[in-house]
Amino acid sequence: APPKHVNIAVIGTGGVGSVFMSQLSWIAKNTPSTYFSLCYIAMIDKALYHQDYTEIDIDTAVDSMEKSGKRPPSLPTIINYLAAAPHKVIMVDNTSSGAIAESYPDFLKKGISIVTPNKKAFSGSYQLWQDIFSAAEAGGSLVYHESSVGAGMPIISTMKDFVHTGDEVTKIEGIFSGTMSYLFNSFAPLNGEGSKWSDNIKKAKELGFTEPDPRDDLNGLDVARKLTILGRLAGLPIESPDSFPVQSLIPTELESAKSGDEFLQRLHEFDSQMEEHKTAARKAGKVVRYIGSIDMASKQVKVGMEWFDPTDPIATLKGSDNVISFHTKRYGSMPLIIRGQGAGGDVTAMGVSGDLLKILVQL
Ligand code: NHO
């Protein structure tokens, strides 16, 4: 049979997007059943595309866009352009743009499928969540977002398998942030003293594990967004990531610090607060970790510090790994545990590329 022909549009070519492009290049060369024709590529201030859908060479697309790209058109213009493409279209959103996330229903309604690591759409308002999936149904399109939780780890797909095969999820618990994982594993290690909280954050920033302003990791919102997504997939109509308790690790006094640098300079004044948590847990024979959990029976979702037995999979995690335990009726008293690297361009892009292939076989 002749190869299936698809049009691909890529928005966002940063840390994840640029790796995605090299994975797309590999896939295009190694998937003889499909012909991938890139018809749109863009970053925040540049876009490359041709009105007649002439294909853009995948290997040189980012360079060409950077050299000869023009100001990106408006979202409605992009959507109309893609809706009129000669083949089925998959739009890959590698941005963290809220505006693009809010326009997903408009893409989907017009038959354009979406893959994305962007958490905004699925952890925004519950109305947007509902609009996205009803638009996909109406448009005969598909939307996949594996990397919005745990990067390339099979978290969302596993969650869907439970729900679609009649299992019942009773509890989900885990470490959902690579940054928080790293911070607590080095602040309160199983063996040894661990480092001072403020030194620890400075080091994590130097290693590139934190957001440019570390407060964006420490406020807990990233974890809250991931729990919102999983909770909704499990069937809880969670209104938004701020409709349940989320413990922020930003001292109240430093919330108003003008910059990330000022925040880091003053953070050591508050080291004793975190030290108290560590010592209290130790006295009880436990370690402190920053986790998220969803209890389905009580419909309780929460994010914050908790104590764990040193043998618990949550306590024994290393580096910046994620771990997620699924407690279900079928799995009984031994939860299904998924553990591995949960942040970084390579593994996040893999989740995106894997989703692209899943959509492809259904188009
Ligand atoms: P960058 O490097 O800032 O790149 C963003 C790109 O989007 C740039 O090319 C920018 O020009 C473009 N862009 C922004 N707004 C645009 C607009 N309106 N129109 C067109 N282009 C626009 O961001 P990343 O790191 O590549 O991330 C991309 C997406 O992946 C984000 O939604 C991010 O949240 C998501 N993501 C990233 C990671 C990661 O590790 N980098 C993860 C998950 C999802 O699993 C990871 C994770 O959760 C990390 C987390 N911090 C943790 O666990 O600690």
C-alpha cells in the first residue's frame, strides 16, 4: 500500500521542541508506512510555512525558521490554514502558552489532532477540559498529552487503561516533580545529614533543575497541575489546581521578593523552618518528602510535605526521579508503581513523539 500521508505542525522549538524535531526526523526516516509532511513550524516570534503547503525539510526546519521565519499569524489564521491542509493534520504544541491551550477546542473542532506536553489546557478550568474532549468528539480528532505528567513515563496511558478496562482507582500517590524530588533527596537523604535547604536550592538552580525563578517550582503549582490532570482522568471533576490544598514552600515573607535572585539571597534566613521538619521526621524514624496524593473515596486531593518510612518507594527515590503509585481494586494491596526520570528535554519529547505515533495509527 502507498504510505499514509500526514501534515505536521510544530509550535514551540525550545528545550522540548528542539529534541522533538530530532525525534521526528528519526521517526520519518524509520516509519515507511507513513509520509510526514511538515507544513508549519513556529516559536514565539517566528513562523515558517507556505500558503500552498509545500513541505518544510524536517532536518533543517528550525534553522530555516530562525533565519527566514516571519511574525507568526494569529491563532485563528493558523487554525484555518491547518484545517485546509491537504492531509490529516497533527499539531504538536511544545509551548507552555495559555492562549494556545485555550484554543485547543478550535483546533480539534476542525479535525486537527493535538499532541502536547503543555499542562495548561488539561489543568485549566474544568469547563476547558470538557470543551477539549467534546470538541475532539465533534471534530473526529484526537488529543494526547502523556508528557503533561511524568514526562515520557507511561502515567496517563496507564491511568486510561485502568479506567477503560473497568478497574477502579482508589488512590494515587507520588513524587510528581523532578525538581522537588532532587531537592528533598539531597536535603533529607536516607543516609547522612543532607545539605542546608537554601544551599540545596542554589545548587539545584546551578544544575538547571529549577525554573529560572525557583519560586515557580517551590509554590507547588506544577505538582498541583499534574494532580488535577490525573484526578480528572480518574473521574473527579476537579475545578482547578487551586481548588484543593497545596503547600507552598515559599516563606510568606519572601513571596513579595522582587526577583528570583533576591529570593535566593534571603532564603537562608528561613533554613531553620525546614530543618525543624527534617529533624522532627527523623526523630520519628521517617524522612520528609514533597508529594501529591488523590484519595478517590474521600475525593481528597492534596500536595505538600509528608513523612515516609525509609523503606517506602517514595523515600528511596534517587536524583530527580519521579515515582507514582497507583492503588486500584485489581492491584489490591500491592500498588502498581512506575518510577523513572520525570523531567528533561529527551524524555519529555519521547512522550510527545510516542503520542504522535499513537494518533497516527488511528487516523
Ligand atoms: P522552553 O524551552 O521555554 O520552550 C518553549 C518554546 O515555545 C520556545 O520555542 C518559545 O519560543 C515557544 N513559544 C512560547 N510561546 C509561544 C507562542 N505563543 N507561540 C509560538 N511559540 C511559543 O520550554 P520547554 O522546556 O521546551 O517546555 C515546553 C513545554 O513542555 C512546556 O509546556 C512545559 O511545561 C512542558 N514540559 C516540559 C518538561 C521538561 O522537563 N522540560 C516536563 C513536562 C512538560 O516532565 C517535565 C516536567 O514536568 C518538569 C518539571 N519542572 C519537574 O518535574 O520538575
